[in-house]
Amino acid sequence: MEPNFRGPFSDGPPAAALEVDAPPLEVFHLVDIWRSVVAVVVLSWSVLAALAGRVLRRRRTTVIQTACDGLVDGFIHLGPTFVKGGQIIASSGGMFPAVLADAARRCLDEVPPFPVELVRETIAADLGAPVEVIFASFDDEPLSAASIGQVHGCTLRDGRTAVVKVQRPDIRDQMATDLRNMYRIAALIEWSPWGRTSGARGIIRDLHAVTFRELNPALEAHQQAVFRENIGAFGDNTRITAPEVYWDHCGPRTICMERVSGIPMDHFDELVARGFDGQSVLRRGAKVWAEAAMVHGPFHGDMHAGNIWVLDDGRGCYLDFGIMGELSPEWRSVLKDLFYTCAFDLDFSRVARAYRAVGAIPADMGTDEELGAFLNMVLGPMLNDGFGSIDVAALVAQSLEMLKTYQASVPQELALIAKQLLYIDRFTKFLAPDYSITTDPYIVQNIFPVEAKSKAAELGMVLDDTDPAFAVVVGDAANG
């Protein structure tokens, strides 16, 4: 067996490589003007070209549908920042018109790859040797292309099959320019009467912060390695994994990792056809995520189906760690109280006390019972339907609305938590419509072991996911 290559991160990334270098938003560069002109021209031309094509080819789509398709053509042509914007539109439900959100779905899976010559140049510059020296084999045809980078298959010198994720060239400067321009547009929006309460600049600031964390591959690889290690922290979770990072083949713009084979979590018909127990995979994956958010700290922050796979051997697998969240210990305690309330006793005054403990609600603003009653009121319809209808995603969302009502400040990560719970909820609706994650003691058995064991005994449920009885449908039991 040939000796393996050793790149600059063979002993792990240096601390400096994990720092996020986000350029300021409130500065001006001459290139900003040119980029603005290009964006206006490209978007206008794309919409006009689509409309003209509709007339010439006598397409049956509506004018609005055609214009939205043309706008998305422009997004894809303009590159990463606009593609990211399209992905936000596609993933934000009712925030945007359905016709635009549907058109923007192309930004999720139709991003054109960049030339393999640039891929090879980036790898060579990062790792200090040509691709032919580093790998036993390398596939020039990408496995996938996304807004920030693309993935190529390869084989390491010691025989391990792997993939290499390579960042797009010059992406930092281009995205910084686009975000500066977006920030100026947001400022103009906030000058208008209807835009004063929009928080447009805050949205761009959040996008700016998230973007430049994503643009640090060393940080992404580090987050992946930490998440993978934490999966087994309690000695269980053997049926959930994340690809191993091969640090000896990583660099500033290059991540090399174990290659896995499977299907995305939302290929529901294929899951059934291949005999996979989708509900069990869902439960195991949700448990790992809940432990990450409430115990370990760093949690996966982009759990759409493309990032959650069922592997060929039936294990669940987390992918793509560019977006991660982490609550402070105090806010982790708040989330624990939210889960405990849903899972065990529905005492919403506990939730109010938790928010007050972190200073999210002023001490002189209502009593814990009053605030608990508020949550009880907004969740009333679900409460009336029993335990199984209580949804932590809804509770978190309603809690955010409550805190907004009281003009309280909340960490951005709490909104990210709510988004991931909504992803899980979507999988649940297809894989196990009668199942409630928030009332399943299996999910929190390592967080509330005594209470979980007691509830499992009461419901006649198995907590050991290696026991064949674990695969028994738990919907009716968990819903009590």
C-alpha cells in the first residue's frame, strides 16, 4: 500500500484557519458600482428574454411565471450571492409569492459547475502538489455543484474512497461586493414608510455573518469533525453518522472526507422500495440533533433533505456543515425547558421562567403564570387535541412571537432552531404522520433519563434502538 499524502492540515487546522474574516458591510469600493450595473442589466435582460421566448415559442405559462423563471435565470448567471438569495426564497415558505418560490427551487439543484481546471489549480495551491501526486485517482466530472463549491470523487493513495469539496474561485470578493450592495438597498428600504419595520439591514447583516462562516472551509470541516465525534458521546447513536474528515488532504479552500452512498431523506418512495425503515431513521437522526442542540452545543443548521441521507446500509447520515448554530449554556437550558414541557407535563409557566432567567423578558413584565397562559392560549387548538399534537417547532415559533410582543431580544440561533424543527416536521408528515417527535421519550432519553424511562414504561415503548422492537410503529403509543 502506498503511503498517504500529508497536506498542510494533517495535524488538524491551525487556530488562525478557524477564524472568520468577514469584511465590513458599510464601506464603498468602485467595483460596487460596476457590479450593480451588471446585476441590473443581467436581471432585466433575463426577464425580457424569458418573456420574448414565451411569445415566440407560444408557451402556456403565465406572464408572471415566465418573468419569475427569467429572474431565476438571472440569479444563476450572476453567481453565488444571487443563488443564495434564490435558495432563501425557495426555502422560506409563505414569505414570498408561491410563483416566485417555485421558480427559485432551481437554485437548489441547478447550479452550473466551474471548470475542472480551476478545481485542480485550487487543490494544488492548497495542498502543495498536483492532483496526480495527491490522489490515486480523481474524477474530473463533479458529483454535485452548489453556490459556494462543488464536489469531486477521488481515491486516496492508501485506497480509501473519498470526496473533495472545493470552494469556487474568487467567491469571497464577489459575495462581499454583492452583500455591500444589498446592504445599501436594505438601507433605502428602511427609509420608506412601509420598510421602517422590515428589519431589512438586520437581515443582510445576518446573511453576511452566515455567509462568511460558510466561506471558511477549514471551519466547516472542523464543525463536521466535532459533530461526528459528539454523535457517540453517550455510547449509543450507532445508526447515525457523518463522514469522517481526512485532515491530511484538507486545506484553506479544500475539504476531503469519507465518501458515502445513499439517498436523500425526502426520496420517500425510494425509501419504501428499498425496504428502509424511514421512521426509525427519522427518530435516530432527531435524537442526535436534539442532543447536539441541548447538550453538546454545535448543532446542524441546514437540515434540508439534501443534507440528510439514508445510506445504503440503512444508517442515517448528516452532510454539509457550512451552516451550524450554537446556543449559549443559558439558552440551551431554555431549549431543554421547551422540550421538557412538550414531552412531559405541558407546564408553560416553566417556559416563561426560563425566558425570564436569561433576561429575555423584563422582571416587571407580567407574571410567569400570565406568560404561560399566553402560550397556552396560542397553542390552545393543539392542546385540545392531546399530547401528540404538541409541536416544539410551533412552540418555538410562538415563543419567538411572544418575545417580540414583549420587545425582548433573542439569539439568532433560536430562529435557526425553529427552522430545523420545521424540516424534521416535514419529514415526519411523510414518513410517520401519526408520530410526534416531541412526545417520544427516546429523543430525550440522554437528556432527561429518569423521566424518559418512566414515560417509556408507561407507554410500553422500547428505548434501545438496537432492539428489533424499536422498529414497531410508535405513533399511537407516543401520542398517548
